[in-house]
Amino acid sequence: MTIKLAKRGLIPPFIVMDVMRDANRLEAEGKRILHMEAGQPSTGIPKKAAARVRDIVDQQAHGYTVSHGIPELRQRIADHYRDWYGVKVDADQVFVTTGSSGGFMLAFLAAFAAGDRVALASPGYPAYRHILTALDVVPELIEVGADTRYQPTVDHLKRMAQLPDGLIVASPSNPTGTVIPRADFLELQAFCEQHGIRLISDEIYHGLSYGLEVTTAAANLGTGIVVNSFSKYFSMTGWRLGWMIVPKDLMRPLECVAQNLFISAPTLSQWAGVFVFDCHDELKANVAKYAANRELLLKRLPSLGFNKFAPADGAFYIYADVAQHTNDSEAYCRRILHEAGVACTPGVDFDPVNGRHFMRFSFAGSTADMAEACDRLEAWKR
């Protein structure tokens, strides 16, 4: 007898994780793989924060916390907006989450009903559309390109047959790394507010930009939601800790959903989050390494035949057009992994329409690994 599967579990995979799985399998067989597939810093939690976490491990039980996070962390996050952006955020608007992934789940559940339509850029982070689909919310892809720096604009929204219920923006973005210019960001934010469109601003790559100013939606929040994470700039991927800045009328609905789905973010991770705000010197040194990696790839990739890519304004990605090499980026990346030992992500993960001739390189690893990866690609392409 066959038992049916729920359709919400039949969403597409997050292909970057499949690539990582295959790379790890090859490593288990004894092969040395260079990782350019995942947006995961090669550095760990800053040393000073790690030492303080060790000091408190035996001092308390570290049981559940309230669902929206410990007061100490929520205040440190509010202070962060004052210190970085000159923006006043009330700690009562800060909601601590189990990574940004938990934040998106909570935000989508609390803000959108089944059948609502949420617009998002393509290429873009695949989990947006997959989570929305699993929740019976309709993702509406906005095809973006070099003419708008691979970002959605007010003109895109005006050209839609019907305005959406929500819009997701990411600046810097994944996979392109592009930043929305401040004037364009404010125009988008104002348009959404005027037309009843719930803006979800993914800001998990803030702190990782290379010259261009980034804008936080928290400065003019209105009905919008900011999602951020400790995984990228703060180098805490495995700690599974993030946060949201939300309108106060959403706090109680979010709390009720979080209580039932997650209870709370990991307690020890929350204390690590408190401590890591005192470690900007080490974290800025990490950003300098990413900047060096970026410069290395921008210099070497064109000589390897990857000479057409999105502006790498921020994050730690280069999104390259590989149409001159292949029309099947998934097979192409598989060949590079198995033949050159370099793990990269095919563009179909981020763009189901045009991604077959794009691929993403992550430069979150060490500079030595980036240089060796280029050497291997050069030898492979001969």
C-alpha cells in the first residue's frame, strides 16, 4: 500500500547543499576538494566571543528562553542599528530567530496567507520561493538583469499585471552580490508602503560590501520586515542564529508561531550573539580577506574564460555568465567538481528560467584556496 506524500515536501532541493553533499562524499574518498559552492565563511566565531562562551557553559542550565530571545541580545541588536546606521530601533521590535531561515519561515507565516502573491528577483536565493511554495504562497519571479544591477525596481512592480502582496529584496544579494543604490532602495520602500505591499528586506550580507553603501529598511520600517543573521559577517553559520526587525503589531503573532514551531533559538548561541558584537576588529579582518579573495577572482576569472559577471558589490559571490561554455550549468559544475576538484554552484539553483547558463563562485574561503582553485580551473580548461 502506497501512502501519499504531502505536496509541500515536494519542493525543489537547495542545489548548493546537494553540491556540498557530493563534495563531502568525494572528500571522504580521500580527494582534496576546494569549496566555492557555499556561502560559508572559512573562519569561525571570533576568538574573544568563543572564550566568553566557554566561560559560561557550566554556569547555568541553558534551558529554553522566551521565544523572541533573551533581553540582553535583543538590546545589543538594537544598539547595533544605532552604532552602524544611526538608526533608532526599539528592542521590543527585535525578534531573535533560529538563523535567517527560521526568520523567513516565521515572517512568511505571520505576514502572508495561502494564495497571497510575493514578488522576488530572479536570479535570487532559492529558499525564498521554495518556502513560499511550501506554505501555499505564490512566488512571482521578476526577471532581472544587468540593466538594473540584477535587482528589482519600482518599474518592475508597475509592469506587473497586478501588484503583489509582498516583495522580497536582498542587498547585497545572493547570488549576484549586487547592492541596490540608496535612492532606488528608498523609492522601492516608499512604493511598497504606499501600495500595501509588505516589504521583506534580506540584510544578511550587511557588513560585507566593497565600496558601495548599503541601506537598511529599519530606518523607515513601516509595515516592512528586516531579516538578518549571525552567519555571514559574524561568521557563526553553525550556531543557527538570526534576527528580525518587525512592526510591533507583528510581535505577538510571531511569538505564537515561534512558540509552536521552534520554542526559541538555541540559548548558548544567543549568548554568543551578545558577545560577538564586541569583536568587530576580528570581523573586519575577515572582511579584508574576502576583499582580497574578490580582487583575486576578478583578476583571474576573465583569463579563465569567465569574463561576464554581475557587479560583485557585496556578499562573497561572483555570478558568472557561462553561456559561451555550456547551456547546462548543472552538468558543467558537476564536471568541474569531479574533474578539477572545485565545487561551484550552478545558476539553475537561483534562476529556474535563465540559470542554465550561469554559475556562482563563492569566495568565502581562504585566499590560498581561491588561488589554488583558479590554478585547477586553468589546468582543467587547457
